[in-house]
Amino acid sequence: MVRQAGHVIVVGNEKGGSGKSTTAFHLAVYLLYEGHKVASIDVDSRQQTLTHYVRNRRDWARQHGLGVPHTTHFHLPLARGDSLRENNRLEFDLFRQAIAEVEQSADFIVVDTPGFDTNLTRLAHSLADTLVSPVNDSLIDLNVMAQVDPVTGEPRELSHYARLVQRARSERLSIDGRTIDWVLVRNRIAMLSSRNMRQVQTMLDRIAMRLGCRVADGIAERVIFRSLFPMGMTVFDPLNEDMLGGVPSMSHTSARQEYRTLVGALNLPTSLRAQARREVLEAGQGKTNQFVHMAPTER
Ligand SMILES: Nc1ncnc2c1ncn2[C@@H]1O[C@H](COP(=O)(O)OP(=O)(O)OP(=O)(O)O)[C@@H](O)[C@H]1O
Ligand SMILES: [Mg+2]
């Protein structure tokens, strides 16, 4: 499948619960507030966490008259036919349709993938312009990228997931001569510095070198990421005290800053059209003065 436009950001890692859906949703909403047209695609047809995020957001915004921006969202219903092959084909077709529908109109297409290998996971990876892999801040989770020699500390053997990405990269190169910018992001970083934390950082840097990818500054462990899910909100939205169960804290400001830094590190393309849309959004946001302004466009 050769694409013409729309920068595809795939969020993937075979480790379950590493923060893929949370990251995908936050990146998508951040880009919306930056004035981009964003489509989101949920390839995880079993859990559909991203789809639930999107639905919660729409419902919450409607019920509370909130003028927050939304993505154009696609989800792939779980194919339940008897034939595995037929189910795969159905999901594949739906995914292809979704991409075809938005590739010309969306500036960004954010794809959330499941924590396991499927045909669709592989296809999504080979379409990525940017691949973001959140990695939990633990040595065990690094094993999902590469096995590390216990004596020398050198990455020894690439994991199944790393090989999947390698294949996607070479496939992509042979199709349109482009490469996938792969970025590892430490997630749920503990607030207090520890020996384990430093070990993870060192190991991650080594693994990244071996995998030919980059490491971005990470996102800390913060309760707010869990509490915003039922409302479909992100740390970039205008949040009031009712939504937060208290006044917005420094932790929220720091969370926004971390994401801002992360997006900066991703080196995503931007456009003058997006800049103009951002200004319109900012002007609209000013009107919702009953909310604490927490849009990402604050500079
Ligand atoms: N930075 C963070 N701080 C605190 N909690 C977080 C953070 N990031 C994610 N979480 C929480 O971790 C859990 C797993 O996150 P999420 O569902 O995004 O992971 P996932 O990789 O998509 O999981 P799966 O592999 O099952 O699809 C959720 O409860 C989420 O709210
Ligand atoms: Mg998920």
C-alpha cells in the first residue's frame, strides 16, 4: 500500500500494558490542539481501548457542552467468522479502507496497535513514518526489545518484536524508499531516582543503538493518566475541579510538559495551515473560561 500524504504515527510494543493506548490518545489530542487534522485508528480489535477513549470523550463533551477537538476515528470490529483467513482478510480490508479514507485529508494518522503480533499489527508497522514504542521503566520490559547478556550487559539477541519492526522497515524501504523513525519512550518513570532507573536508562541506550532507533525523554508515572480515561480527556484539555476531583496540580503541568518535549523529540512535520487552525482553536478555547486553561498551545 503506497501512501501519498498524512504522516502515520504507529504506537506499538509487544509488551502488554506499556502505555500504548494512553500514549496514542495523548499524542492525537496534542496534535489536534496544535491545529492539525488528526485521524485515529484502533487496530486492537479485542480491547479497543483507544476506541473507548474516543467514545468517552465524545460522550463527555456532549453531556457537558465542551468544545474540545476530536479525531476522525476508525476502529476495526473483531471479526468473528469461523475462518481465520477470512477474518484476517476482513480486518485487512477495513484497515486499508480507513487509511484510504483519511490519507489525503488528515495531517496525522495515529494508529494504536495491540500487545501481540497479528497480520494487521505487521501491516500497521510497515505503514509507519514514526513508530513510538512506550517501554515501562523496568529491566524486565526491556527484554521485549532485546535479550541482554547478563555478564557484559550488551544486547545479545533481538526480540520477536524488534525483528517484526526490522521486517517492517525493510518492507517499507523496498516499497517507497522511506525509512521508519523508531523512537523508544520510557513510560511510567518513578518519581524518585533509583539504581534501577539508571540501569534502565543505560540499557535502553545500548538497546537503541543495537536496534537503530532513538530514545526520547519519558513520561512519569502519574495518577492523572488513569483518572482521565472515563472522561476521554487528556492533560491538554481544559480540566476543571469537578473533573479532577481537586485543583489542577503541578503534576498536570509537568505531564503536559513531558508530552510537549516528547512531541518535540519526534520531529514531526508541521505546516502553516496547522498553525492557522491552532490560532482559531486558541481563540475558541478562551471562551470556555469556566475551565482552567490546559491546552498544549500555551507557550
Ligand atoms: N504515565 C503513566 N502513569 C500512570 N499510569 C499510566 C501511565 N501510562 C499508562 N498508564 C496506565 O497503565 C495502564 C495501561 O496503559 P495502556 O492501556 O495505555 O497500555 P497498553 O500498552 O495500551 O496496554 P495493552 O497492551 O493491553 O493494549 C492503564 O491503566 C493506564 O491508565
Ligand atoms: Mg492498548
